[in-house]
Amino acid sequence: MNTSVLSPIQWGMIFILLSMNVMTPLWEFMGLQLRDSKNFRSLLRRLIIENRKIYEQNPDQIPPLADRVFEQVEAAMGRSEAESIYKWATGIYNEVHADQPQWSGWEIIFFRAANNSAIREQLELPTEKLEILLSKYKESTDASDVEEKIKELKTQSLSDWDLEMYSIHQLNNDDLSDPFQTILLCVRMNRFQLFWEEILSELSLEEKTSLHQNGQEILKEMEVWMPENEGLRFPDNLRRNLRLLLLIDNWKE
């Protein structure tokens, strides 16, 4: 597992969120499933404390927390659990567009098309097919159920550990540092990927080609940043690779 694909700051925030009691009920909505969440949280907390002490002794160097986490998760819980966490962190977790630019780029296209008739026409897909597609997109990515769950969680008292995380990392439920906003972004990313897996088989090669060509133009017109020398990936070449997270989409039931 190549932990260098994310920065130490990104890994730090991921592990902070996953170490908190209040976030655990939202894991499955985000696409993360582990067999033993309690032991994983305990392991994370121990390593976070150890990492903090190491950093205090040498503030000029950020300790490699991610490497230690995955080594110890694999030793204590098995390689499949470690891989599941890694693939979720690198394939779904996102705070900004640049964290998952390919998935985010395609989601931007669908969002714009669902809310702008000019963009819909620009995609050049059969009208009936496009309406069905966008209807599925809106239904699949709707996160109102999780928003209600978050409202409920915000009324509950925080554990001592959670309070410490809020204090040390200056988290706040009422402004831009609201950690639940990051959770919502992950929920929507997870649901968009599940939607994507569902619709690929429903599109012909011609329709995928039209989506790809016109989608790239839409992103250029919107001046959406994409990695240098990396255009929007062709639909068949963008697949959800979370082996343990191919979940039955039953969150609407």
C-alpha cells in the first residue's frame, strides 16, 4: 500500500474522523465497512497519541502515521481489513475536488446537467435516455437521509475522545470546519460511484463516447481543474475498485 498518494495532513484528518465515536454510525453510508469498528478505533487512538508524542519530540518532521496504522491494522485485523481502509481512503474520501478529480469531474457534469437545460442539450444524448439517467442520478446521490442522521448525531453528547479531537483540531459543527461536511462529501462520492457502476451497462458505446467528448468540453468551459496531462477518463476506464465495498445499494430501504 503506497501511503505517499496522500499527504500526512490528509491521512491525519482521515484517521481523526475515523477515531471518533460520533462518526462510526456514518461509516457504512460513506462506503466503509469493517468487521470490528471498536478495536479499529482503539488502535487508531493509541497510534494517534503515540504519533503526537513523537512529533512533540521532533516538530521538524511529521511522523509516518499512515504506515504505522496500516502495518498494525494488518497485524491485528488482517490484510483484507487494511486494504479495505486504504482503498476507501484513496478511492472515496474527499474534502475538495482535487482529492478525487476523475470521480468529481464526472459528478460535476451530471450535477450540472440535472440542473441546467443547456448542459443537458450539450451532452447530445437521446432525450428519453438522458431524462432517465438524470432521474437515477438525483435519486441515487440524494443524501437527505444522512443529513437527518447528522442532525440527530449533533444533538448527542460527545465522548471525551471526540471532545479532545474537536478541541485540538479546532473542529466546529457550525462553520467551515464542520467535520460532518466532509462526511457528507464522502457519502455523496460513495453513492455516485454506486450509481456509476449501475448505469455503465445501460449505455451504448456511442452514448459513452458522446458523454465523454461533450463532458470534457463542459469541464473546460467551466474551467474545472484536472491533473496536468490527464483528461477526463472514458467511462469504461473509470471503475470503482473497492473490492470489499461492492455493496448492495440498500440504503434507501
